[in-house]
Amino acid sequence: MPTQGMTAADFPVLPRHVGIIMDGNGRWAKKHKLAIAFGHRTGTETLREIIRHTDDLGIGSLSLYAFSTENWRRSDDEVAALMQLILDFFASEIDELDEKHVRITILGDKDRLPQRQRDTLIEAERRTGANTGLRLNIAINYGGRAELVRAARSLAEDARAGNLDPDAIDEDALAARLYTAGQPDVDLLIRTSGEMRLSNFLLWQCAYAEFIFPEKLWPDFTVADYDAALQEFARRSRRFGGR
Ligand code: FPP
């Protein structure tokens, strides 16, 4: 079943890669006098709808910021709730995503995650690795600067081993060492809840992105709000020449 909302034909141009910072779960829970874990759980419902709609529209890549390297500083209860949601999300969604040929890539350092989460994420990447549909990138234990350091170190190691001429290091060479290697840069970055910061998300990939900051908190964000952001992107692209 396609999700409700607009279709690709309704847009003169669509982004090739959308990044989303899903912000406002905590404020949503507070507003409704609910436990913070419930805010994140409701946010996961939004996430499902947005992934489905992105796939229906035929957008090539979607990157979602689920857990930053800074999120470990939150209370043990909140971290545990988010870790559980990661397991629940993959348990309930992986069959549908795989059937739709979605290819999942985890952005971030999986080695520091608890064993069950690590195994789940590795298995999701393995199972969907040959799929040719939507590239779904989920940032977990991710930081943009750490990603750049990792890429630089990987280049340096190859240079030290004599397999890479330092003069051959250019933008393409560095981009090829990022978690998003092979995917286009982010064209549209959406951050919900009215906050206007990048918060260490896809620093390199957002170099030329359009930024849209809807006021709605993530659990209240709908497919219609997403379509509105995509329409705004299309207007901006037309005005500035587009691609
Ligand atoms: C920001 O809201 C959101 C997060 C830190 C987590 C986002 C995670 C999900 C929506 C679900 C988990 C992901 C997967 C892949 C299952 P906040 O808590 O910082 O909101 P606040 O600024 O209002 O406190």
C-alpha cells in the first residue's frame, strides 16, 4: 500500500538524498506528560511513515540521525529505551524493507554498541546489502567529525603502506572513505522542532544542502509536512538554477 501523500509526478524536482534530524521527541513527551521513552517510541512511528513515503517517491537516499555519539550522556533509562527501540524497529521492519529492496547502511561506530544491537545492525546490512532500491542510512553512535577522522586515518594508513600516493588524495578519494561512499551528497536536510543546528550530522555530505527547519516536533511530523518540505526544496531549486 502506498502511503498517503503526493506522488513523484507532483514535484518538478526531488532531492536525490534527504537527511533528517528527528528532533523533539523529548519535548513531545513532556508536552503530553508522558515518559520520554514514549516520545521516542511515537517518533519511531513517524520514522516508519517517512521511510515508506521516501521509498514511494523514488528518492535515492534517506539518512536519519537516530543516535549521536553525544546521546550516551543521557540518563541510563533513556539510553536503554533508545537501544530497545533499535531492536524493536529492525525486528518489525526488516522483512518489509527487504521486500521493497531497501538497502540499509549504518552510519557510525557499531563496535561500541551492546552486542545485541551490533549483531542486529550487522545482520540488517548483510541481509539487504545487495538490494538496489532506496538507500536507507541510519546514523547510530554517529558523529560527523569522527567520520572524517576515520576517513583521514584510512587514507593515511594506505599511504603509509605505499598503496596510495598522497598527491592522489582529492575530494573524491576522501568521500569514498565515508560511510556514505557511492551515494550523492545530501540535497535537503530537514531538522524538526524548530532547532536550527547541524549537530555534527553529515558535515561533509551537507556542504551544499538546502536546510529546512519545520516547527513541528518529530512525533507530530506527518507525510504532509514532509511533502511541504519537498515542495519548498523544489521552489528553492528552481529559483537557484537547480540541477
Ligand atoms: C531527538 O529528540 C531524537 C533522538 C535523540 C532519537 C531519535 C530516535 C528515534 C526517532 C527512534 C529510534 C530510531 C530507530 C532507528 C529505531 P530529543 O529527545 O533530543 O528531543 P528534545 O530535544 O525535545 O528533548
